[in-house]
Amino acid sequence: MCGIVGYIGPRDAYPILIKGLKRLEYRGYDSAGIALLNEGLNVYKCRGKVADLEAFIHDKDISGTLGMAHTRWATHGEPNDVNAHPHFSQSENLAIIHNGIIENYQTLKEELINRGHQFSSDTDTEVLIQLVEDIIENENVELEEAIRIALNQVVGAYAIVIISKDDKDTLYVARKGSPLVVGIGENEFFLASDATPIVEYTKNVVYLDDEEIAIIRRNGDFKIKTIKNKEKTPYIQKLELNLSALEKGGFDHFMLKEIYEQPKSILDSIRGRLRPNGEVILGGILDYEQKIFNARRIIIIACGTSWHAGLVGEYLIEDIARIPVEVEYASEFRYRNPVITEDDVVIAISQSGETADTLAAIEMAKSKGATILGICNVVGSSIARATHAGVYTHAGPEIGVASTKAFTAQVTILILLALRIARKKGHITQSKYHQYFHEIELIPEKIEKTLMVNKFVKEIAEKYKGARNFLYLGRGYNFPVALEGALKLKEISYIHAEGYPAAEMKHGPIALIDEEMPVVFIAPNTGTYEKVVSNIEEVKARKGKIIAIVTEGDTAVRRLADYVIEIPETEEFLTPLLATIPLQLLSYHIGVMRGCNIDQPRNLAKSVTVE
Ligand code: AGP
């Protein structure tokens, strides 16, 4: 996510703003910028780190007691100097910084261009500030009212700060869907995306609510109103958390924070893509849809957790969209001289967008004429730039080495792709399509509900933290989930674990079963549920310890298992998004209990940029 900081008061703003950006670096970003109001409205910004920004402006005018600064996590527009924030309005009388996604920015941009506006960046943010200025000019209203009118036209999420060259005593802020905190000091105000940059100056904060605009003046006036022009009384809270806890949003580790972010990250992954008219639109690959629809075969290439997401994709696309799919480890694919033709579509999946094997596999497939699409989480990453087109997962920065929210976001994009292909190729009835479409919309709240098993999963972790081996078993859509659950446990707790198709157990692994062997079954009441129940009985007959992920209300498995973890009812193809959550939590708690380094496990890197 982007980072926002702002200041107005008697002190020089520059050192406070730069230090604030450094407090927010943990959020992940690709460029940084600052605006300072003194004699003029000075904006300095560049791609890279805060240190690069400091070097860039070391000889510039950094005076001013009112300012704002921003670290950008690119969602629209490559990470570069031009797309970095702050963005000027056309007159350069206004400047804005923004965290969020303006979904209808293209429509607004076209209207503004038709009214003579020119744009210098590819961002949705610049559209917003140009819209505000357009309203001031054409509706003859003041800045505060223009902001309110503009935000009523915006669809999407925003946390914004706006400064006007002509008003050296006011900061204008607003939020919807992205957090914004106001710190109240002695004759000074602080702004930030979270309380981390504020806590050292004041413990008195106001968390803006959605669709609220705050007008903050140097004389101490602090007014809040809604975008529907309703006055609100600021609710001042006392900060309790310390700095380290604040960076992790109050969680002990980034991994747990990111597990709990999944309702929002999946909402962001579908935002603007499940359209009110019932269409599924993946804008980034629209130009390649015919290639996809007519593909002889889809080849998914990835590594690690992303490969597991790709395996879910195979089940999804073949089952729902009826196109042959194969999933390849990129590290194997790149060297085995595969048969690839121009009728093949390759989909590369990568959270970091920098995995060396995946990048090399892309180049090899491209050289053989395949169409290459990407599913990445980092805008402008090497893999994103190496593909012909792609879809960003919009999961936000994933700091923990163990991939959690990126996995569910990747699966979400593959679900949308399968549904889009199925509908366009006529492989799904209207009623089934709308049934699936609606069920996808319910997933964020079903994940929220699934997260409520955390305390119970922690009890299970306490019971099995000493196990030397685990077996994870699943069938169909949840066979990849078994693999992913095993990988999570291995990389976070260093316990050996294997994932297997449940039916495969009889071909060897069943020899491992004894009273020391915890066996995790993914057993939702969908697909081959009865077969999985039989597999559970086979393990029970051999005194294996059974932990089962079941659909809420299940009774058959409850009679057999030592522990059952319930997930909400959903369509079979959506069960991986829910079943994964308890497995992420299980590996997390066992890892904590074993004293492992959760966010930086031994031997691992967040992005494997070497072979
Ligand atoms: C997953 O928890 C691991 N961190 C690892 O397997 C990871 O998924 C793999 O290295 C691929 O990374 P990517 O998605 O950034 O390409």
C-alpha cells in the first residue's frame, strides 16, 4: 500500500515528513515524493527509496511549515518519476497525494480530456486532482466544496491529502476504503496512513471514517464533514500501541497481519472486475482474450506457492472454461525443451514479479512464439514487464516471506479468468454463471468468518507443535491446498510435511501412518467428499491423528477426526480460498510456538532472484 504523511504547525515540515516516510517504509513501495508550501508550492519526487528522494532534493528549497509526502506502491502506471506522487493539477496551484484505487478514473479522464485537460502521468491520482480543479473553475466553488463534489463522482478507494498554493494555512484530507489518521499535537497536526509516523509526537489521534473530509487549519480549527455535507464531531482516541507493534498493525508478525488482510486483499483483487452489470472484466488482458479463448492449451508457469495457485488454476480452467491446462515448475520448464507453439498461451504467476526461474521460463516460451500473460502483485516488476499483458492481483505489499494473501489473490484472479472464459465460450449457463458471480462476491465476508477459527487453531497447534512429520491430504480443487498447507508448515516451523492427493495415500504414504502422525484433511462437503471420508477412515483405522477442515455443520467427519475446523459453505471451486486460511494459521502458530523467525524464516528469501 502507499504511505501518506502530512504536517501543519510551527515547525519545519521537511524533517518530520521525511522521518514519517521512513516510518512507513515497511509497507513496501517503489517511489517517493514530497510537497512543501513556502513562497511557492514545491513538489519533489522520484522512483526509488526515501534515501533517493533525500539525495534528489539535497540542494533544493525545503523550507515550509506545511507539507505532505508519499511513498507509492504502484497500482496504475509504472513506477517512475512521473507517476510518483505528489501530483499537480494542471495549473500547478493544487497538489495531491493518494493511497487507493480510483476504479472509474478512465471515464473521468476521458471527460476531462474532452474539456481540454492534459495529463502528464498514467495515474488515477492525477485524474482526481484535475477533476477537483475542473470543478473549481466550472462550478465556481471553493476548494473544500470542489473536493466534496469530486469525491461524489469517484468510485473506488482513497486516502488523499490536498494542498493549495493559495492557502498556506490549510490541509485538506479525505478517506474511503484506505486508512488515514490525524494526530493532534500542541498547535500542530500530523497526518499519516497509520499511526506509526505520529506516535512519537502525540498519542491523541482521530481515525477518519469512510467518506469523511477533514479541513485542518493552522489556527487549530479541525473540521470533519461527510461527502454528503454532514458535519461530524472528531472522535479523539489515545494511542496505546508502541512503534514496532504499529508497523504490524498491532499484529505480532507481518505474516499474521497479511493473513488477516485477506478479506480486504481479495476485495481489492475483485474491485472493478466484478462489474455491476454482471460482467467479469480483466482489463489488463482484454486485448488478448481471443488468443486465450482460441488457445490450444494454457501453460501455467510459476514457483512455490504461486505454482500451487497455478494448480488450482488448472482445475478451475479445465472444469469451468474447458481449455486444456498444464502447470509447470518454471525451473523445470525452462530447461526441458518443451514443445511450444504459437497456439499456446502461457500464464506466469508471481507475487514478487522477480523470480529468476519464472522470468527465464517466460523468455524461453516467448522465443518459441507463445503468448505470455502475467498474474503479478508488484506493478512494473520484471515479470510484469516481460509478459505481453497481465493482471495485477492488487493484494498490496506482502512483507512476510511466507506467501499468504498473494496466494488467495492469485487464485481469485484465476477464478475470474475461468469464469470470463466460460461465459464468453458458452460453457456455463446464465443461471450457473450468476450463481457463481454472486458467491464470489460473498467470499471476503466468508474469509472474515473463517478467520474466527484462529483461537481454536492455536489450541491444535499447541497439541501438535512437537510432531516430526505432517501429512496434508486433499482431493480435486483442494489437492493444491494440501500442497500449499504443507509448504507453509515446512517454511515457517521447519517441520517436515508432505501434501498428497488423498487417494494417493494407499500407494505408499499410508505406510507412514501411526499415532505420532498428524494428518490434515481438507474435506469440504463438495466434489469427492465421500471419497475423502473413506480416506479419513483409512487413517483412523491406523491410529493416525486427524485434523480436518470441514464445511460448517459437518457430522460425518466430526465422528472420525480428532479435530475439525469449520469453514463456511461455498461452491466447490471457491473452497480453496477458505480452506487455505486455517492452514496458514496452523503453520503460523506452530512456528511461533517453536520459536521460529516467522517473517524471515531461515534459508528463505521473499523473492528468489537467483537460480
Ligand atoms: C511461498 O510461501 C514462498 N515464499 C515461495 O515458495 C514463493 O511462493 C516462491 O518463491 C515464488 O515467489 P513469487 O510468487 O514471488 O514468484
